[in-house]
Amino acid sequence: MLMFLVGGALRDKFLGQKAIDKDWLVINCLQNFLLKYKFIKIGKAFPIFVHPITKEEYALARIEKKENYGYKGFYVNFNYFIKIEDDLYRRDLSINSFAENYFGNIVDPYNGIYDLKIRILRHVSLFFMEDPIRILRVARFVSKLYNYNFFIAYETLDLMNCIIINYEINLLSPERVWKEFVKIFEIGEIKFFFFFYINVIV
């Protein structure tokens, strides 16, 4: 079993920000092993667990396949043999798609650190289009990273427009949309979010 720090905590670390919540990616592991050691499963369709002491989230490496419209139209596979590169490939933006193990070694197959340095928000793969909530996530990152002068890659903007054109954004549940807005309120950059949303998305 191997564990990697991923997501916002690692991204913020490279930006010199204080990491608040740490998320961990676990490979070569089965969920029964985590349950044996009192990890609490919180994901219904996805293999996400909470550490019984630290309360940090641990997710088994997974791959997803879109089989139907909407957020619930995914087939999720989280078997023992899924590689870390496969899990990172399904993530939204390259700046969220690198990982660090306990020894400080970085796994960065999709050039996320480089994109952090040049301040660009770029999708990892065409899987970006499969979940329409990613439009709001990109808007949130524009707001959160406003002071760092990040900009969105043109090709990523094209994919966001495709999501709007195919109307899948209309299938988002109010709960998922509200969760994104709550995160915007938490970072206190709501005005930049609405400026981006009105001028770029609408």
C-alpha cells in the first residue's frame, strides 16, 4: 500500500500558502483493509474514507467511465492494480494532478508543477468534459488564485463551452452547485467569481 498527498494541500504548498485540509490518495489497497483499521467510508459511489483520528480524507485510486448523462452516469473502478498515473489522469486541472509521497518524491505525469509556475489553468484530458461541475470549479480557482494572476488555457475554455452547448450543465443537482458556492464564500472572493461567470461562462 502506498499513500500520496494530492489536491489542494499540495498545490497550496507549492504556492507558499498554508494547507488547511489534506487529501490522500491510496494505491495498491482494497477498501476492506481501510475498514479493518476503522477508516470511515463517506462516499457512496466513490471509495472515499475518513481517517479515524486525523479526520483527513483518503481515497482509493480509481478510474471512471462515463456511461450515461449526469453526475451519476459513471462506472467507477477502484481495483488493487490501478496506477497512480491512471487516477491523476481523470482529475480536472493539471495543477491538481500531481502527488507527493511520504518521502517528498513528486509524481507529476501531466506537468502540473510547470503549469503552476506559468500560472495557467489547463485541463488534464478530455475527461474534463464528462463532469459539468468543472465549469464552476474552474471559476472557483480563478477566484481563489486571483492574486497569483492565473489564466485559463484557451483549449480549456473551448471544452467549457462544449459542456454548455451539450446542455449537460442543466443536469447538475442544486446540492452540487451549492457546495461550489459555499467554497467560494469560504475563500471570500465571490466578486471575482461572479465577474468571471458573467463575462466568460454566460
